[in-house]
Amino acid sequence: MKVSRRSHVPPFAVMQVLATANERRAAGHDVLNLCAGEPSTGASDVVREKAAELLRTADLGYTESLGVPALRREIAGHYRRWYDVDVDPARIAVTTGSSGGFLLAFLAAFDVGDRVALARPGYPAYKNILAALGCEVVELDCGPDTRYQPTVSQLMEAYYAGGLDGLVVASPANPTGTMLPPAELAALARWCEEHDVRLISDEIYHGIAYSTDVQQATAAMYADSGAVVVNSFSKYWAMTGWRLGWLVLPDELVGPVDALAGNVALSPPALAQHAGVAAFSPAGYAAAAENVARYATSRAALLDRVDELGWRPVAPADGAFYLYGNVAGFRDAVGGDSVTYCRRLLAEADVAITPGADFDTVGGGDWVRLSFAAAPEVVSRAVDRIVAWHRTL
Ligand SMILES: Cc1ncc(COP(=O)(O)O)c(C=O)c1O
């Protein structure tokens, strides 16, 4: 029987690394896994306790398709608290992780054949979901000169080359961790508004930032101009498996997203939504901040040892919990590109990291991504092992 052409999205190279890492662990190896883009701690105690209580007392049936009112109100309060921005809870859609939010936002904003620009390197799901929905993905080649973020001049070029309907940005970005300074986000938002291009801003790593030079800005400030914000409980609140995220929508997308959400999934997970309210309590924020302090310790230790690692250049890692480093200098020594580098590092030193090909199908063969969301001692042992392994090559 036929399998749809749209379902032919590329598999992630990291899945092979993960499968091998799991096999080696099962065979008794002490594998240090720095592939995963998730905190090792899990949800805060206050969220877990709330969930335990709800399991005993609540009926946990379907909820409103845009999410329970109490959580939408808390999310709106978060915008006031963090960004001093007023967001009407009616414009917030609670989603099944930000992944579910992307699907709904793209469905509501774009038609088959629409051209949507995004940065390369970048998080691969954007382009794979867009391609599966029949959109044309316009990759913008973003390197160190633009701090791996798209610029207005790149947008102009793409626009005059064939028109543009959308732009997806992420700040802090995965895999580079770079952030869009407020003035640059404002310039992109303004350009998008003037050219009738829908801006989609992935803010899932907000709150996980280290640079005092670059402030965190939200596109929720530009919702009047049609911008959509995508966010999640997965990273800052360390709730990956709870599958909870949200969108901040411009007025004209609220109805379409409501209708789509009801049809696609009825509602986001009820337990996660009700318990997620507790993430916005002082204890919820405090637990998240403790995690960020731990990532900052790991990041500082890693950046101190970049010369020893020999990964040059590395992307700035202003935020998120990734170090994206160039391993082109090891091509001859490992006998291949970063996929070979990662395969051999795992087989010979039991350290699992992600090859850049997952984020950049053009230049990713020269890059690797190390996640420092694990405990600092795990990250430090991993660096020891990588440095020792390099000496054996
Ligand atoms: C940049 C970025 N956006 C979105 C996601 C999806 O996360 P979730 O669906 O758990 O919210 C990830 C996951 O790693 C990510 O790195």
C-alpha cells in the first residue's frame, strides 16, 4: 500500500547514537549521555506533589481544547512577571508540548506551498513538520557572522527570490544557544509585519540564559502585528515528558487554533495542565532557577576547557544548555565527519553526543552538540574522557 510522500521526513542521526548508547549501557558500560536535550532532574517537587494530589482527588477528564482557564491565567501572569507585557489569557492556547504547538501554529498560519524561512543550523522539527504539511522551507545560512541567527537582509533576499509567508526564529536557539537581542527581534518583527510575513518565535529556552550582554525579549510584544509565540514547560521547568506547552496567538489565529486543537487532540493532557499551575508558584520558579544555576556551572567549566577539547570555534551558548563545537580538525584523525566522530567517541570512550548533521544538513558534518543539562560532575567526566580519547587518535 502507498505510504505518503509527506511522511518521508529524515530520521535523526542521534537516534542511532542513542540506540548504541542504550545497548552499551545494557552491556554494563558506564555511558555518559550528553545527547539528550533535556534536564536530568525532572519536574519540581511542588509540581509532583500537586500531580499526586490530583491523581487521588480529580476526575482528570478532557479539558477545554485551548487549556484549562486557571493555567491560561497563570501563563498570562508569567508574561507580566517576566517581561512586563500584558497578554490576554484568551490569546493563550495550552498545547501538547511546544511540538504540538508548532503543528497547530503552522496549520493555522500556513497553506500548502507557502514559503517559510528558518535558520540553518536549527532545530530540525520545524522544517520537518513544515515539509510534511506541504510548505516550502527556505533555509537561511546562519554562521558566526550573524551569531547563527537570521537577519533582515537575509529575509529581504529570500523575499525577493520567491516571496515569503513565514519566519521561524528561536532564541535561545538549539543547537547554538545564541540569542536575538531585543533590538534584532524588534527589527525582524517589524520587517515581518511590513511584508505580511508571519513571525513564529520559539521561546522554549527562555529563562535559561547566561549572558548579561543579551537580554531576553519576547515576541508576545508583537502579537498585534501577527507574531506567534511558542513556549513549553519542557526546558525551564524540566517537564519534558509531561507534554505541556503553550502558544501566545494574535487574535485572528485564536479561533482557528481552537478548532484545530479540538479536532487534532481534543485537549492537552489534563493531569499535566492542572499540575502545571504549580510551576508558576514561588517554589516552582525557585526549583527552575536552581537548575539554571547548575547549567551555568557546567557551561563555565566547559567554556574554560574548550582549548583542551580542541573544538574550535564553538557557538556562544548565550542560553539553552548546549555547546555546539566545530570538530572539522579531527576529520583525518577519526577518518570521517562528525557522525564518525560521535560514533567512535561512543564506541571508544563511552561518551554520547549529537552529530551536527541533525541540525545542519549542509555544514553539520563539521559540528557536534554536547548537552550540558546533565549534572556538572557528569559533564566534567565527559570532557576528561573526550580529551583522553583525542590523545589516542
Ligand atoms: C528549540 C526547540 N523547540 C522545541 C522543542 C520541542 O520541545 P517540547 O515539545 O518538549 O516542548 C525542542 C526540544 O528539544 C527544542 O529544542
